[in-house]
Amino acid sequence: MFRSDVASLRIPVLAAVAVAALGCVAGCTPASEQSARQTAEEFQGAVRAGDTGTACQLLSDKARSSLESTAVRPCRDALAALQLPTGNVGTGEVWGRNAQVALDSGVLFLAQFKVGWRVTAAGCTSRPDQPYDCDVEG
């Protein structure tokens, strides 16, 4: 029973990736990819520097809220406790308003909002035949 509960928590990330992959009609420009990668760079830079305040500001509202609910502490403290990967930003792919940016170790997922690109999932690692396992998601 617990396995199905845990698996159902990972479905939103897989669903978002699947929808994003199917939805590349508009907004799949190099400028969008560059903007998404820039946000990923800012987030990774903040994580590397231990600037959890800036990193929290770059999370989507849902990801920040989910993290705080799960950790039962403010975002800054919760991020500090996670020890997210501090790898460099690599290639990125954009599908409409969603993006995936590769890191040296792992992946970030982002979405575009009115305020710009925000990280929707961080600390994500690939698992064979399963959705990504993410430390932060929302």
C-alpha cells in the first residue's frame, strides 16, 4: 500500500514531462531555452553559495509550499537540510511553458509563469522505467 502511495506522488512530475513533451507548438524558441537555462543557472548558483533565500524565490509557489509542508519548516531551512546537487547547468529543452535542464548530476524541471521561469522540481535523478525521483517538487 505504501508503494502505491509513494508512486502516486511521483506521477505529477511524469505527467508534467509527458504533457510538456507533447505540447511543443509555441514558445519552443532558443530564447525560451536561454531564459529557462538562466533561471537554472541562478538557482544552481544560489544552491552552491548556500543562498537558500534566493533559491527559494526561484522555486514555483507550489514547489515552495510543498517543500515547506513536507519538511514542516520554512523553505530556507528545508533547502539547507536537503543538500541539493550543486552541479553545473548543461543542456536544456523547452516544451511550451515547461522545461528540463540537465545538470552534471541530475535534472531541474522548470515552468514559465507571469513572473518568469521558476523551478518546479529540483534534486531530480533518473530511474529506469519510472518517473524522476525529486527532492523538491510541486
